[in-house]
Amino acid sequence: MIKNLRYFTLLIFVGLTLFACNDNETDPFNVINDNNEPAIPAETDNVNMLLGNPSGATKSTTTADNFFMEKTQYVLSYNESKGTANWISWHLNDEWIGSTSRQDDFRQDSNLPSGFYRVGDNDYSNTGFNRGHACPSADRTATVADNSSTFLMTNIIPQAPNHNQGIWADMENYCRKLVESEGKELYIVMGVEGQGGIGDNGAADAIAGGKIIVPANIWKIVVVLDKGSNDLSRIDASTRIIAVNIPNQQTLNSSWGDYRVSVDSLETLLGYDFLSEVSESIQSSIESGVDNGATN
Ligand code: MN
Ligand code: MN
């Protein structure tokens, strides 16, 4: 009888513990680490995810395809089945930009859980796809550590060379121009969608023996603010939002502006909630429009 009572108590304890863990994981900001402690506070102070956690990524390895990783320089949701991030989010103002040279130290991310396949530099060799940066090298040049962080393979996606070096680079350059010449600061989130791109060697669904999925499309959302403080509270119905969704292919239109879409359309496509830290009423006005501002 006493034995049974102990067993019963243990069952209750396990049940409550599981319930508590599950409760944590359903709150996108109450991210837990392996010690079951909050990895980031409910009101995170990591500026790179000020606007939210679009997919509700967590630090639980049970969500290996929506696994949250936080770095000083950017935050991301990793997808172990894809061998790339789902999305990567970062802040860009003139304080992130300095004179550090490109470190070019592509390498495995040793912060991935031990059970995850760690994509290496060689996994992209002779595939017909570039090691495309999510958070660009040139957006992180204040220190060597900042720049080096962008060469972790968790910040890299298989990108058609012309996409990477052409249309996508043009958009990245335009974003830095806003910051360096037009007094802006930006909140940027980008990611992958679908499967199957067209690289230098033709069409491919995956590389590295299937360990890395080639995305069909690469999207980006940019929130443009005048440089200032209390950024979240300054986002209103007139804030410029630039969103694009560009096929991962060698042959594309000349201007990234031709691929502008609404945030709402990306939310529908991906099942994410972008700008979730912004009030619902402001979200509904800024997420429905398609940007038609300058592109260079
Ligand atoms: Mn690039
Ligand atoms: Mn939203």
C-alpha cells in the first residue's frame, strides 16, 4: 500500500512537471533551455528580436524544426530537418557598422544541440549554390566577433549565386544605405520557404546528400524607423514596411522591388505571426500594404 502511494505521488509529480514544461513551450517568449530555466526573459532585452518570435521557436530539443538560438548579433529559429534556419532576425543601425574586414571564417555552429547534424562549410562545395548569408557580413562590422558570427553555418542558406550576388545583395545594400545615409534604423527578419531552387548546376531540391533543403523562395521583411529610442512604441500605421519574396533562382527580374509583397501574404504562406509585439490594430494596417517606396 505504501509502495503504491509512493508510486501514485511520483505519477502526480511527473504529470505536473510535464504540464509545467508544456505550458512554457506554448508561450513564444517563455523560452526554456535544457535546465528548464528561462533562456530569455519574457520581456527579452535582445534587441534582435524586439518585434517578436514569428514561429514561437523554443529552446526545447523536442522542437528540432523550430529551435530557438540567440546570439548577440542575431536570433534565429533553426530547422534540423532542413539544415538551415527557418528565419533569422536582427537589428541594424549605424552602431553595428564599423570597419572590420570580412572574416570569411565559415564554420559549424557548435551551439547546436549535440543530437543535431552540424552543417559544415564543405556541405556546400560544388553544389551550384552559394553559402548565402542571412544576416549579412556587412551588417556586422563593428567588431571581429560580430563579423565572425555571421559566418556560422546556422546563418547560411543555399542561395542561387545570381540571387545572392545580384538582386539580394542589391536589397541588402539599399538597407545599409538607409542606415548609413538616410538616418534610419531597421528591424529585419528573413527566411526560407518551400523546397527546390535553381543554382549554377540546374534545379535541386536538396544538397549535402539531403541534409540541406534548398528553399524555393527567400523572403525578407524590413521595418524602417528614423534612428531613435523606444523603437517598439514608435511603430505606427505610417511606418514603412518593406517585404519581399524572391524565387531562389538564377534568372530573375532586375529589381528586388518587383518582388514586393504584403506581410499578410507572407504570414499566410508561412503560418507565422510577424511583428507580434506591435499592437493588433497597428499590425493590421501595416501588414496589409505593399511598399512602393524607393529601391536604391
Ligand atoms: Mn549574400
Ligand atoms: Mn503579424
